[in-house]
Amino acid sequence: MTNYSNDTDAIVRDGGYDAFAGHRLDGVRTRRVLAFLIDYALVGIFWLLALIPVFFLGILTLGLAWLLYPVLGIVIAVLYVGATMGGPNQATWGMAFFSLRIEREDGFPVDFITAVVHAVTFWVAHAAFAPLLLISLFNSRKQLVQDLLLGTVIVRSDR
């Protein structure tokens, strides 16, 4: 089959051109791990900053707001991922720092809900069975379980 694209690194997939191949995936695994570390350092900082207003809100509500403490980190992480990955840049701040972005296979942008489902699927799948992270080693697009389930690919945005 003839490939008429300009991308010499691309592969033919399912009888057509695969836009998620070649140079757009170079170094994605390493960058993705480093982006994860930055993102969760940021979530930790946001969580620490949120503890203070929740404390004072708890005083005003006679302790009722303190019930937010057990879920505060999860809420902040969900809002962070949904707002950044589901936003116009299609990347969390850590992903943007390492020139990564998320793209859907159908070409539509990732919305807030898809970004949140992507994050929750990551947390559940890898907390329940951590070796699932190894699936990326056997996938030509370097996708993890949540990427395969949602039809998304993490690619380099600088190429």
C-alpha cells in the first residue's frame, strides 16, 4: 500500500495513515512519567493551600466543612485534570512543560468529562493492578489502559 503522507515515520494502520505514529511519539513515556510527577506536586501544593480556607470555613460552619478534608485531595486532582487536560491546551501543566498533549483518535477535542474519566480510570486501574503500566511497552502508540479504553493518545506537541 502506498503512503502519500509527508511523514516518513508514520505507519499504515487499518488501511490508512496513522497520525499518531513516528516522531510524534518519541520520548513520550519518559516525558509522561515526569509530567505526572510535576502534576502531582502541583496538586499537592493546591491541596495544602486549600486546607487553610477549609479550616476557617469549618469554624464558621461549626465543624461541618471539616468533612471535606478526606475528599479534598481527590476533588482538587479531578478539577485540576478536568480543567487543564480538558481545556484549550489539551494538556495539564506538567504535560505542557514537557511538550505533551492529549488527542482523541476521532479528532475531536478532549472535554472536561473525558479528561476526568481518563484520570479516574488511571487511578483505579493502576492502583488495583500496577503492572498495567507495562502495557505501554507493547503498544506501538505507547498508550496506557485509559488511553485504549477512551480512544486517546498522548503525543508531543512540539512536533
